[in-house]
Amino acid sequence: MSLLNIERYPVFLCSAISVVVALAVLAGWVTDISVLKSISPGLPAMKPNTALAFVFAGVGLLFAARVRPNKRISYAALVCGIAIFLIGLLTVLEYAWGWDLPIDTFLIQLPSLSEAGVRIGRMSPHSAFNFTLVGISLISISAGFNKLSGALTSVVFVVTILAMLGLLYGAERLYGISQYNSMAVHTGLLFLVITAGLGLVDDRSRLSRIIKSKGAGGSMGRRIIPLVLIVPPVIGLILHAGFRAGFYDASFRLALTVGCSMIVMSIVLYKFCLSLDAIDFKRGQAETELADKEARYRELFDYSQGLICIHDLDGVLTTVNRATLRMLEYTEEEIVGRNLRHLVRPEFFPMFDAYLRQVTHEGLASGLLELISKSGNRVVLRYNNVLATEDGKAPYILGHAQNVTELLDAQKQLKTLSLTDDLTGLYNRRGFAALAEQQLKLEMHTGTARGLTLLFADMDGLKAINDNYGHENGSEAIKALGRLIKSAVREADVVARWGGDEFVILTIGAKGESPHMMVERINVLLTEYNANSGLPYGIACSIGVAPIDPDGDETFEEMIAAADEAMYVEKKRRKSDRNNINTLARPKPSLNSETTRST
């Protein structure tokens, strides 16, 4: 509900008590039930207009305790305050100027004068004065002048306490001027209830802070205030009863009253001091433990090998540890107050913005972030950051990260080594198989099909080169053949050393181009190389061609086998040719060939 809040329940309770008791008094006047009007025979009665003013006070207090400002609610509290003010002020003027206004009897028709000539329906001047101040207090709260309200409420409290003490001890001038125009017991009690509600309605007031505080002041206040308000009057009442019974004279009563009050207050103060001492001791222990924890945290923060930092929701760094400074090569003065975004490459700005959104909205974010050190070095961090919130402080991001730059570089290097051939720098069998499988999957979709052809090449005469010129020259010949094949194909094509002196080529996007054209390019490059290399041997190879049908049933291994078979057919054909392959060991023979396998 818009009007209710659990922290305002004491105010709502005060409001409810005031309204219920006041309505009960009005019902007592209507039904002529004496106990509702004066609690006990012989005690002053609460007047009808007094009860009406308490109804206005309770309702006004309820509206003043609103949670959210609202013009209608503010106006309602203001109207109640004006009504209370007018009732109190007019009654005060009646006493001051001797007026006889109808406000005393307009609710309930009562005899205007008693036998002694006293106005029967008129409230006591003390009550009228209090209502005048209560009305102004409610008006002040509605207008936002809470300090004025607090001062007026304090005056009402003092007047009421004096009136209640007058009732207890029979001091008539403190609570009224006659039996008919005195403050009733429940009138005084309701004034105390209303002053408590007015004191608590403003969360910033001193009374409200003391009552609601969880600290030492609030704890002591909730204990001592009731004792101060209850114990001395009770002691005085008991001793006054003994005096009236004739047990001792007035001097003895006074001395006993002062002595008992001193004893009781000393006990209260002693308990208060013990409680404060215990609180101070616990606070000292807590501060020591906190200091130890902060020292351990600072050591962990400073000497941790991982990056630890704190930045705000915009990415501005507020705290960094030593490892961060070493990692990014900045001093603390250079980096604190700087936005983390300034350490990110521009191409990674969207990734950094996405990180800020995630950690702000989800409270947790993890991943990789690439930064640039002061010297321009690349630093890759694996981070696990959380959103932290503290009472009275703006939320911030607590970041913890590890430098994984070398790890990622090593993984990349390892991956490269596992997919490439050490001798030629081309893909090895594993690398070729991975790329070829990927291209075959793309070829099965109409939107990404580009046409594939598989070529299998085997070097001719490698044994003769090894036997006549040594294995180092044989290795150089393999490297040279790999370079020539790579330069003959397009950038998109995949070339790999299949093993030994065997090479495999996957042409991508070769629709409309005859495989013979690619074989011819390889042969031309081989011829040019043999003519210009200045080596005592030439290089040649046999090439088999196997077109790939992505809609067929052949597996990748079967396609390789088909290309390998076509290559051996070509090799046998070359062996029966006049230029036998054994002549390769002589200076610079031309040993080029092309595949003629058809589909």
C-alpha cells in the first residue's frame, strides 16, 4: 500500500490509538457511559471537542506519515492541522478574553455553566494550549518545516508531563483550573501518544534516529527513556501515598523522594556505563579483527601474482595491485583514474562494452580481454569479475584476472605444429584432413558449394637423388617440389605433404577449370625450375586427379585412394616412356608429367 511502511508502524499505532480512544470518549458522551468519559468517578472527563481534536490529530498523523509525497495526502494532513489549531486557539482566546463560543457545546449539548459558574464543556487551558501547538506542528510537517514541528512537540511533551504529575500528586494548577476544566488522565496519555507519533514521523528527527538506531545510542535510549519517564513518578506516587497516610511528614517525604531518585538514577547510570563498556570492548575487538583482516587482505592484494583491480561501472580504475602495475608497465599514478577502455585495442571496443553491460546487469562476468601495455605489448587476461555493492557507496566492479598471453601463444604454436609439416611448412596429413572435411561439409550445401577437385602427386626419382647426391639434397628436392606446387595453385586451395615424397592438393572453387590446366601449370613451373636451378639433378612428379562428387557415397579416404590410384597409373605410363625415370640422376633432365584420368 502507498501509505504503509513497516518502519512507520509505530506512527500508525499512535494514530490508531488516538482515533480509537477519542471515538470511544465521544461514544461515552452520546451514551452517557461515565467510564468512557473520565475512566474513574471523581477524575476529570475528556471533553467532546477534546475528543474531536484527537480524532483530527490521529488522522492527520496518519497522513503525515505518508511514504511517498502526494498533494492530496499533504492537503488532508494540512486540513487536520488547521482544524486542531483552530479548536485549540479559540479555546485559549475564550480563556484569555472571556468569550463564550459555541465550540464547547456544538457536538454534545451540555449545560453551559455549572453551579459554580464554570463552563462544563470547555477543555482545560493546558489542553487548549497543547492542541494549538499540535495543530501548528502538523501544518509544519505538511509544509516541510520538520524542525519547527520537533520544537513544538517538545513543548507539548513538557506541558503534558507536568499535567500528568499534577494529576498524580493533586497539584491542580498543573492540570487545570477546576474539576470541570482539568486535563483528564486519558487526555494526558493521548497527548503523550501524539507527541511520540509526531516525533517519529520524521525519519531525520533526533527522537526517530535514537529509537530506530541499531547502535549504542539507540540501545541505551530505548532502555533509559522508559525508566526515566516511569520510575521517578512511581516512586513519588508511593511516597506521596505514605505521606497522606501519615507515615511521615513533608520534610521526610522530600528527603526520601530525592534519595530514592538518586539511588534509582545511580543504578540506571551504572547499568548504562556497564553496557557502554561492553559495547566499547566488543567494538574494540571487532576493530582489531577488522584491522587484521584488512592487513591480510592488503598483503594478498599487493603480493598476488594475478591482476586484481577495482573499477567503477564505466570502467574507470580506482585501485590496482602491484602485479597489475608490473604486467601493464604503468605506475600507480599513471593508471589509477584511467578508463580501462583506453588500454583496449579499438577493434575490441564492442567486446569491452559487452563486458561492462554483462557485469553491470548480471553481476558476474568471465572471459578473455586483450589489453595493451605501456610499451605496446599485447597482454591477454582471463578474468572473473563481480559486481560489488555496499551500503552508502556506489556499486563497483571487483576484478581478478590471470595473464594467459604466453599460454595462448603456446597453444597456438602447438596447434600450428600439430597441423603443419616441419620440412616443407605445408599442412601435414592431420591438417589437410581437418580442412578437407570442413570443405566437404560446405560443399554439401547449395549456398556454399564451390566445386572441389582432389590431386595426388608423387615425386619421381627421389631414390636416385638420395643415392647419388645424399639425403640432404633429397630433402631439398622435396621442399622445392612443395614450394612449386604451392605457387602453382590458388590461395584458396589446400596443399599438404601427405607423407614421404607424396603431396595432396584440394582445389576449391575449380568449377569450369580443367584439372589438366592446373597440372600443366605445375609442369611449366617444374620445367622452369630445372632449367634455372643450377643443380645436378632435376625434379619431376606424377599427378593423379580425382574429381569430388559431394552427392556421391564415397568417403574422404576413398577419394584419396582414387587419386592415389590415378597417380600410380600415371607413374606406370611414365615408366614405359622412352625417357625412363632412372635418367633423373643425370644433370637437369626434364621429368614433368600430367594426369589424364577422367571421370
